[in-house]
Amino acid sequence: MGLLLIVGALAVPFAAAATSNGRDVLPGAVAAFGAFVIHAGVDWDWELTGVTLVALVSGLALLAAARADEPVMATSRLGVTLIPVTAVLAVFAFVSTLGNVPLGRARDALDGADYPRAISEAHDARRWAPWSAEPLRILGEAQLNSGDLAGAQASFSKALAKDPDNWELWVDLALTRTGRARREAVERAEELNPHSRQVQQLLANM
């Protein structure tokens, strides 16, 4: 059922292109949308905001071209509306990309046990993506491995405020606590993921 829904939705712009009257926008839009659909079927292009944004705008252009005979981008209300929306989404995608660069470096530094660099890069990633819990998670793990329990606990707590249903963050927070507070964090992780071996091992050792 899911496959049928996806195929049906992705087929709509192509059907719209087939019913249009040969506008200038069609060849480029069909090529861009077609390339996205074909390649996304075998790779994870749909996870890249910038790539998916181009595909969505191309699909919308095909739908708009099939609606009426007036020039699409020049006079249609849809075209006028899409311009600011597209601009906002493009800015968001650009900022997200800038945040992903230091975030990737922070992950690499954490994996390589270069904790000072991981902390620095995580701070940079957090400035670019203040809505994300991931920079705080990496920051907390680097602080934990550096022996800064108070800093790690603060970072994990802030991350959980953004993503309270992340069981791994509750496990991380438990590692910075003792006694009843630690048990409460582990039990919360168990509620979210009762089949985790790590959670069960922590419970067994308490």
C-alpha cells in the first residue's frame, strides 16, 4: 500500500506534463524531477534537503503548467507564492548544510578519541543548528569521556529537552548520574526501548 501511494504521488507531475501544451518550463522540470525519482529509488537522495527541494519545485512547476494557459511563473498566484516559500526553504537548507559540516567533524573526532576537538566542533554545530539534539549528544559524550560529568549531564539534559523520546540519550544521561536518579533515567530508556541489551545490562548492574 505504501509503495502504491508513493508511486501514485510521484506519477502526478508526469501526468500533468503529458497534458500540458509544451511550455518552456517543461523539459527542464521533467528532466530534474525524473532524475530525482529514478535515482532516489536506489539511493538516499530524498534525505538531502537541497536535492529534494529542487525535485519538489520541479514537480510543482509541472503541476502549475498543466493548470491554465497563462504563463506560469509570470502571472500565476502559485508562482508568486512559491518564490518566498522556496527562498525560506533554501536558506534553511543552506544553514542546515553549514551545521552538518562541523557535526560530521565532531563525530569523526569523537570516534577518534579526540575529545577536545569533538567538543569544539560540537559547539560550532550547535550554533548552526540550535534546534537539533545531535550536537548536544556528541558534546555530552565527548565531555563524559573527558571526565566532565557535570558538563555531560547538562548537555544530555538539554538534548533531552529537544528530543525527550530518544532512549539513547536517557542511557547517556544515566551514565552521568548515581543512585535513584540513575535508575529513573535507565527505566525511562527501558520504557522507550525495552529490547535494548544495553538498557537491560544497566538494569542488571544496578
